[in-house]
Amino acid sequence: MCGSCSQDAQANAQAKRTVRTRGTRIPRGYDEMVNDSDPSVAAAPLVVKTTRVDDIAPFLTLIDPKRPLLFVRRGDGIAGIGTAARLTFRGPTRMSDAASAWRELAAEAQVDDEVRLAGSGLVAFGSFAFADDSDDESVLIVPRLVLGRRDGVHWITRIGGVDTLATESAEPTPLGRPFSVRFGTGTFGEAEFGAAVSHAVEAIERGEVSKVVLARSLEGDLPEGADLRVLAADLAMGYPDTFTFAVDGLIGSSPETLISSSKGRITARVLAGSTARGVDAASDAAAALALATSPKDLDEHAFALRSLLLSLDAHATDVTTAETPFTLRLPNVWHLATDVAGRLTDGASSLDLIDSVHPTAAVAGTPTVDALRAIASLEPFDRGRYAGPVGWLGADGDGEWAIALRCAQVSPDGRIRAFAGAGIVRESDPAHEIAETTMKFRPIVDALA
């Protein structure tokens, strides 16, 4: 590259990292840090006040029907309303840039938190693209109002500037009417996906890769005026043991904890290997046993677990796992699962941790570089934020992050894309992998049937 070209590239990169508006320095990564009443004015350091309350109406009756912000499991979690700050990132350093920008924002914020539970005080909802070269933005969103519920404690957090701290109340509104979406497969249907599986198996047999995760998508259009809270409500009620999330148009219910960090402890849950539930008690038990003893699925799970443990090695000690995975029962599927726990040793934030562990072998394959190369050659679409980290973090860097699975991305024009993937190893059969992805589409497809 010529010297002047290199200098231009460096200048452009720096311009994207730092923005100055009306003399106020905005930390790198900010595309927008505004109050809702005047989106042209950059905010000063954020002012945050969390107050405990006796009770809160159901989250889904309070949040925006067009732009819901939500991260809950078993009724506990947080929901957001409005935008106090929006930070966007792209490229290979999207998560490390987000970690740096968040540290700057949090260090300058004025926080008054009388609750001091996970999710109170200053928080941001986040969602990150799967691939380094994705066209989709990765985002951190700080709401103006945050509604929280954990272990029987309820709270409201108001976020803004000194003169713009949110004073409004969140008023419940009934959910809209149920709606349906007719999905189509586009140009990468079952036959094309099956052929891609065969090509992946051939690459594995040639020794080019050990495992590769391939995905396919379904596409449709939302009806005019669709209330996205209806989709989130259906997922939350149908899959209460998963993380139901809605962040910047990405909506789903993920069973897989990528990373959770709290006061120096970290936990994760690895899922890899799956099979459909049985139609009755006997066939269901047989399905679980077959999964637990399947060499193909056990190998796939071992790849995913090893990938996570290696990624955590630089950040944690006293890491514990079970010797064998357990079978996790969800309404539509059995998964092989392993829980991981450890002690943080380097003070890494949850954003630093997701930067280290993404992408795991559960959503990419192994070796990672070779698997990502295979995905790029075999999948004819950009995954966007499917299979990327989705969750939230607080001012201290602690947070909860799931892998964005069993989800769909809603575009501003009303287009909706659902995704499902399957781990391909040497023993994989195209027909079986097609059936597995069909099964994994069910949460979204059934909710929108």
C-alpha cells in the first residue's frame, strides 16, 4: 500500500473512533449519544439514578412495540425504554472497541444506585455481529428508562444528563393483535443447504477442518403495524428457561449462555449436539438416551467445550466442568449441555470476555479460522448478528451474554429473517442436518404461524 493511502486509511479509522460535537468529547465508538427530545445534541456525561419500587407491570406491556429492548429469563431481567446513548461498532475490533468505549462512558457517568443488584445502575443492551466483515452494525444501547426485576426486587433506573434525566413514568399498554408471517427459503433452501453439508463433510474428510457449523435462513415480511412485543411474549412464555431478548430488532430466545460475569465469578453453558423431542414419554426418554450416547453428538459437543475452555484460559482460574454433558430438555429439543464456572483473574469486563470466546465451536466450528473460512465459502449470506453475542452489561463491566440463537432479525422496512444452524462433523448426514435446522426454526416459526 502507498504511504499516502496508508495515512488516509489511518485518518479515516481515527475519524470513525472519535466524534466531537459542540466541544464535548464523545468516546470512540459513539455514533450517537443523545436525548430523545433533541437528537441533534450530544449528551454530557450520563447521570443515572436507580430507585427501588414495590412492583412493576409486566415488562412487555411497558416497552416500545416497534423497538423493544428486553433481556429476561424466568421473569427476571431488565427491559429498556428510549435511548440515552447509542454506540455502534464494525469490523474485527468491534468488541474490544466497545469495551474501551464503555469503560470511558462508565468512568464519566454519575451513578446513584440504591438497589445494587445485577442490572441496576448504568446498563447497556448489546448485540454484536457474528462475522468480522459483516455489513450489520454491532450496537450498545443505553436506554432512558430501565425496568428491572431480580429475586423479588423491582427497580426503575432513569438515565440522561443533568438537565435531561428522565422523569416520565412507564405506562402499560395492551399488546397488539397476534399476527402471522409467511416465510420463504429464498435461494438457499433445503436442497442447497444439504449440498453445502456434503461439501463440508468432504472438507472434513480431507483434513481441512474438524467441525463446521452451517446455517440457513427463512425470510418474510411483517404485516403493517405489527407489535413486536407479541413475538417476544410468545417466546418468553413458550421457552421460559431460555434468555428471551430483543435488541435493535434482533428478537429470540436463546438457550445458550455465552458468558455471565458477576463480582469476579464467571459462568457459561455450552450447548452442542441436539435431537428432537419424542411424541410421548417413552419416545422422549429414548431420544434423550440416544443423544447422550451418540458418538457424533458427543464429538461435536467436545469440540465446543474445548473451544470455550481454551478461550477462557487467559482470563480465569479454578475453572470447573462436569466430566460428561447432561441432556437439557427444552419444549422442542434435547441438547447436550455442559455448565462451566470459574474465577476471573485479570479484571476483564464481560465485553472483554465475549471478545475472547466468540466465536465458539458451537456456532463456528474448529479450528476456528478454518471453520470461518468454510462458512464464508458455503453460506451465501451475511449472518448479521445471528450467532453473535447478545445481552447486557453494567457500569462495572459485569453482565449476561447469550449466543443469539433461535432468533430473527427485523429490518426497519419490515423484512424479517430467521436463522438456524447445525454442527457438521465427519458423520453428518445432509438429511439429518436439514431436519435439525427445521427443528431449530420452530420457536420463531411457531410464534409467527
